[in-house]
Amino acid sequence: MLKAGRHSPGAGYVDVPDDIARQILNNCGNIPPAEKPSPVHVLTGIEPIPYEDWPAPFKALIPFAIPQDVGLGDTIERHVGPIGGRLFAKWFFETFNRSCGCDTRREKWNIQYPLSLVL
């Protein structure tokens, strides 16, 4: 029998380091993970918003999503970009010598409004 932790010799257990024993047992489904994964995005600290709390206009965009879209940020960029979004971003950069924040906003919306919650 395999158990995490140290055991006395001859007790019928194999002495296996805790991290390895936990991985084996987790993969077998015998014990819950040591730490529940956080829904918060690791790099940004942004948490996905539950579908029930999405603004109505964002819910209305779901039919326009395609399988390659990670979140609503991709869907919005694909529809707004060709009708002026890219021109605005270029004008903004040339005028103010800095980004308009479109790429950052798209990534944030992809994390906050992931299509994996609804598709």
C-alpha cells in the first residue's frame, strides 16, 4: 500500500517521498489534491467572472465567437479591429507615443470572460 508520509519499517508500506506519493495517489483519484487550484490567473491575478455575472452585452456576443477565440476579448477584437480598431490604435500610438491598451484589454477580457465557461 502506498501512503504519503513517513512510516515505520516493516509496517507493510513503501517509504516514498511525500510529493511523489501525492502525485501517484492524486492521479489514481484516491485523495484530493494537496491544494485546490485557484481560479485566479497566475500571471495577472485576474479572476474569471462567472457566466451569470457577465454584462448582457457580453452574453450577446457569444454567438459571434469562433472555436479559436479564447475569450470575449478575442471575439471583440475580431469584430472591432477591421472597422476602425486597428486604425485607432495606430493613430493613438502616433499621436501620444504610447499604446492605447487594446492588447492588454483584450487579454484581460479573455481571462475575465473565458469562452470555456459557455462553449
